[in-house]
Amino acid sequence: MHDFIMAEDSALSDIICDGPFVPMKTTSEPKVTIFKTRKEISACQSAKEIWEALQTAHEWTTQVKQSKIGMLTIEYELFRMKGDESIQDMHTRFTSIINELHSLGQIIPRNKLVRKILSVLLGSWESKVNVITESENL
């Protein structure tokens, strides 16, 4: 039992220390970017080194976040209902994009989401879209 708790504590410690983004380094021969080891991360000798390591990690995570936001925004803008797709499957795909954007701090107002869904429905849904659009509760 004690070994299990130790293993669980070690795994938890890894998550806390590493987080979702691990600092990277570039090797000289061959020139590739790889993850830094725990030993390298904790080898900072001064507050300046720690600060620089934190800045590098933050810049990297900010770039990754902005890149994800950009890709998801394009996916949202280009979103269309597929010809053979059910409304439920289309809504699931749409919700997935919206939830990911929300988790990254990009919140799209509900009225824009409703208008987007109505605009991407196939022609076979046109009569229903017209009724919804003309209603007062849009």
C-alpha cells in the first residue's frame, strides 16, 4: 500500500512540477528541440536563471495558446454542416469547437452562436430556420 501512495505522490509531483507544458531545449548535434529533463529544470543556481526559465516556459505556452486560438477560430469561421451529417452530430462538432475556445478564454456571445448554427444548416432545414429567425426569442 505504501508503494502505491509513493507512486501516486510521484505522479502527482510530476504533474505539479511539469504542468501541461514542459520547458524545451535545442541540442547542437543533431539540431533538434527536445524536452528538458527534471534535473536540468531544477538545476537553476540563481533567481535570474529561475526567472529566465519561467519566462521561456511562459512565452512558449502563450505562443501555443495563441496558435490554438487561431486554428479554432478558423475552424469556427469555416464551420459547415456536412451533407450526410445529422443535426445532432453537427451540433456535437460545433460544441466541441466552442468549448475549446471557451477553455482558452475566447467566449463567443450566445446570439452569435445561434446565428452561426442557423446559417450553416443545409437547405433542407431552410423552412425551420426561417421560423426560428422570425421568432421573437432569437
